[in-house]
Amino acid sequence: MFKKVLVANRGEIAVRIIRACRELGVQTVAVYSEADRQALHVRYADEAYLLGAAPSRESYLRDDKIIDIARKCGADAIHPGYGFLAERDDFAQTCEEAHISFIGPKPSAIAAMGDKGVARATVTKAGVSVVPGTEDVGNLSDEDLLAVAPGIGFPLLIKATAGGGGKGMREVRSLGEMPDLIKAARREAEASFGNGNVYLEKLVEGARHIEIQILADQYGNVIHMGERECSLQRRHQKLLEEAPSPFINDNETLRQKMGQVAVKAAQAVEYVNAGTIEFLVDKDSNFYFLEMNTRLQVEHPITEMVTGIDIVKEQIRIARGRQLGYTQEDIKLNGSAIECRINAENPYNGFLPSTGRIEHSLLPTGPGVRVDTGVYPGFEITPYYDPMIAKLVVWGETRAQAILRMRRALAEYHIIGVHTNIPFHQTMMDSHRFMGGQYDTRFVEERFDMHELDANKAVNIDVAAIMGVLAAHAEAQRSAQIVRRNVRDTSNWKWVGRWERIHR
């Protein structure tokens, strides 16, 4: 087992990895930017080192500084988490050259599958169906993209070849709007991943976004861990995920078929460690390879909840050279899990990001509830990074129970100081279409009923202030219900008993 692991990330995923290392008895090293000096992952780690200024390009994307810190502190492995350097094959290669284990796939696999254009060409050769789009594996100029777009057909998507999370992605409905959207997609991709290359892909309307989690070791063993439903998105950013998918539900044949294709795609590049194969599934249950994320996914906790397998620990064990501890026959889906991404954004104002200091945070607890977070009361939400505050995850024996449990957990979750999207998730849990599993990737933007959310827009400020004061007063009164120490050295009852004996 590794002696010391450097976590090259921040926020909740850095805390998640540190906790897994602690349970394995491995020391941890955190890195942080100026904006994250007081971050939770810095406090949790055994050691912490400053990277640089707040912008990612000067801190979390500085692979040279991270490698230098790893050498100085004696870390024998680096876990990249997700985002930042997680899908950079050159960073994985640098780790290898520095004789530091990279907890993730081999550089060749990242290069083949991390670049979306190369991935499409690779899996096509392996006989896997892909969504129609630009099949070229090289960089395409703006003029090239404009020339091939009419042949693919509108609507289509401009997508970054590197990274994920909806960054560097734009939807195009006509050729006229395409030049500006290409430039915008390139700028966002360059800022997020240090790579402005993009490609085109046909937009499959009415489709579901379903992904398969895989694990693979260096001995050729590859397994899939069932699917996750990720169709609830806004502007191509995932908002809520669940496992298993209500669309696949009891269709074990479709589940195994998609799982086998995912395994086949991973084997095509001799993949090692944890990864995710993403598919688009149409109304007729036809599925197409979308992309492969050569890293840990944000939504991995719901797979952990329904399989009972700690994916982060498995990543570390695999990177250490151990065989998979599970076979395909061992993977059984138990119950249902839902994850709500709790973001610092205002759902009453176009979901604009909200920054500021978290004054108070009350986390939900109880059976089947898990909160992965990297913030605490007093923590500052800055504009430099992703606005996600936490991942609220629940498990239930059935999907219906999981929905009821999520309703309860959302009602218990209180954050004061910044706006959050908790009201959005509460409205979603009450949506009849969601409860019936009748949604696709366009549901939130086109068919989700936001009436209840909008109805609460006109909040009376005076009433809100009075309610806040009353709540604070009630909380203070509750905490004040204590028994004060008696001025005598004993209780009044004993004192009265002594007085009565004296005067008999």
C-alpha cells in the first residue's frame, strides 16, 4: 500500500479521497490556492502546501508545482480527483517519469479516451456505435467545423475534446449562429482544461443520458457496476443523478448489453482503474457511445450506495498493483440511490452563481443519508471555482422510498449566507413526471414545471426578516434550556432534607 498520497484537487472530492486514504492507513497531502487557505481539505490532510494564486491556471492546473511538492514531501502517489488535471495524459506521463504512481489510467488510455474525438474513432474501430459527428481525430479549425456541420445536420452540439462537466459545450440550431458559439466553446474549454480543441456531434433529441461505471485492473480484469441515470441537466450540467435508471428499471437484458459494450470499449484501450462510459439512449432503447470519462465521476457515490463498493479505495488498490477484489458475478444492485448536487446559485434569478460567506450550515442526517461536502460555517464561496457546495445522497430499498428520503433530507438541509439550489431540488422531488421517471436530457429546460418555484419569487422582505428573527430567538431559547449550578454545594432537595432533620 502507498505510504503517502498527494490529492491534486480541492473541495468535496479532495475530502472524499482523504477520508478513503485514512481508512486505508495512508498519509495524505493537500495542495491549495490562496483562496482555499481555510478549506476543509487543507484541515483534514496530514500535510498541506500552497500552490499559488486563486485562478486555476496559477494553482490547481500547475502540474509542475504539484510534481515538485510531491517530490519534496515524499508522496509516492497522486490522486487527481476529477476536473483540473484528472484527464491530462501529459500529467499522468510526468508522474510516471518522476516515479510517482498516478491513481488513474495509463497515459495512453487517457490520450485515447480522454480526447473525445480520438475516443469516438477508437470505439468505432472496436465495433461500438457512436452518435454521428466529426470523426476526425485531429484538431479542426473553425472553417473545417463550419464546412462539415450541414452534413451532420442541425441541431448539433459543439463539444470540447478535453474535460467534461458541460464545459466548452454549446448547442447549435443553425449555421448562422455557429461561428460565435464555436469561439465561446473554445474560450471556455481553454479556460477550464487548457485545451481549446472542439468537435461536433449530432444532438439526439428526446434521449436519455445513461452512464456505466467500470473498474479494471492491470491483469486484464474488467467489470461494470451497473448504470447511472444522468438525464436531469441544465445547460448540459448535471443536476441530479440516480441509480439504477428508472428507464432501464427491470430490463436486465439492456443493462447487461450496455455493460458489455462499456467493458468492450475499455478493453479497446487496455484501460486500467476506474472510468465511466457514457451513452445516449433513444426512446426505442437504442444506445450510442457518447464519451468516456477517464477519471472518477462526481456522481460515483450513488453507485457506491447500491453496490456497497468503495470506488475510491478500489482506485488506490488497483494503482498499487492489486487485482480487482470483485468479479462481474459479485456485482448486485441493491435498492435505489439519488444524488442532488447542492450548488451555490440562485434558482430565483436564472441560477446565477452566488458568492459569499457561509454563516450557518445544518446538514441532514439519519438512515440512508450521506453528505459529501468541502465547506463549513465561515467558509467563503468564491467565484474562482465550480459552485458546488455538497452532494446530498440518499439510499432507499425502493425508488419511492429514496424519493421520500430525499424530500426529508432536503427539508433538513439549511445553509445561510449564500443562495442555493435546494428549492429547485425540492420542486423536482414533487414533480409527477420525475416521480414517474418520465424525463430526458431536455426535461429541466423545456418541460419541468417551475411554477411552484416561481410562485415563491415575490417574498416579502419584512416578513422574511421577522421570521428570521423568530427562528433565531427560538434557537437561542432552545439552547438556553440548561440547569444552572446551585449556589449551594448540593441540590435543593437534599438541602431541605438536611434542614428537616436538624429541626426535628
